Amino acid sequence: MDQSVTIWCKAILFDMDGTLVDSTAVVEQGWAKWASRHGLHLESILKFSHGRPGSATMEHFRPGHDHAADVAELAVHEETTLEGIVAIPGAMEFVKAIQGHPWAIVTSAWRTLATIRVNAAGLPMPEVLVPVDEISKGKPNPEGFLKAAEILGVQPKDCLVFEDTRPGIDAALSAGMQVVGLLTTMPAEQLQHDLLVQDFRAVSVTPQGDQLAVSLALANKA
């Protein structure tokens, strides 16, 4: 049976890749080249890398190596490959519906890449963008979400986060925020979260003064 819930908040924070922007093809192409070069299993890399900074993924699979050249090459690929980048279904409508209310993007991408991808997907650019190159610790550390809340002037408990990966969900929960998981990147059994939706077509929002009533048509976890 379908289940609907409503969450009240004062600000909405989004991850970018897999949450607002579908950049799957670009990301997988970049990691495929890196995996082939070092004789690594691509599927394992992709499963681990979602929601984490690229350098952290490289260090996980090749600990103790100098990753500077590989990081730079991956950056060039991601900044120059725009084909196939689109907004996640329903994201455009949802983001437009919350204009005039506090919102931000907190991403494991660096600022230049985040700006390129948001623009390529045709989405509005938030006033507050917290990229990985402007914090000391990326997801699953909560630093990025806490910084966004501070800049927006909203208490963490009054923030609602949309995320598509377990590291991102962990980061938001550690920040003391409400979290909705999107099944756009990982299946329900990997997200291991109670509030899950297929995409933003299952989400609607109604402004009520300085608050937002966000209604969710929850996904069937079976």
C-alpha cells in the first residue's frame, strides 16, 4: 500500500549528482578509465564512490599512492563532458516551487564542476553552494551540511536534506537534520533509510509562512 507523509522544515538542502542532476554516464566513463588503468574492478569502484570525493575513492582502492595526476585527469574529463547531463525527474519543478525560501546544494563535487553541472542540467543556481573544495572533510562527515545551515541562518533540526547515497544520508543525519533518500542511484537495501522516494515526481511542497510542508509519496521498499 502506498504511504504518504508530510515533513515540515524551514530550509531544504540538496546533494547534486544523483539527487538534482543525473550525471551517471559522465561519472561512470571517468571511473572506467581509471579502473582500467590500474587493473581495478569498475563495479566495486562505482558502488563505493557514490557520495564521496574522488580522491577518497582513489585512496580507498590504492592506499598510499600519489593520486594527484589521476585526480587532475578525472577533473578535466568531468568538467568538459556535458553530454547526457539532465535534471533528475521532477527536480526542476520542485526547485522552482521553493524559490524565495532558504535552500542550498551540498556536494562532493568542487565548485567549478558543481556550477557546470547545475547549469548544464538547466537548474537554478542556489545562493548557497557548499562544494567539497571549500570544506575540510567531505561526506559522510556532516561539515558541509552544517556549513550550509549556518550560512542560511537555519537550525540543523529545521533543515530537510535530499540525498541519493548512504554516505550523504549519514552526513545529514550526523548533522541533526531530517533526510529523504532518493532511489535514483542506489536500491533501497543499500540506502537503508526509512523515508525513500523514487524521484521528485513523488514530492510536492506547500509554503506556509516561513515554513515548508513537504509531502512525500513513499516508495515501496519490497
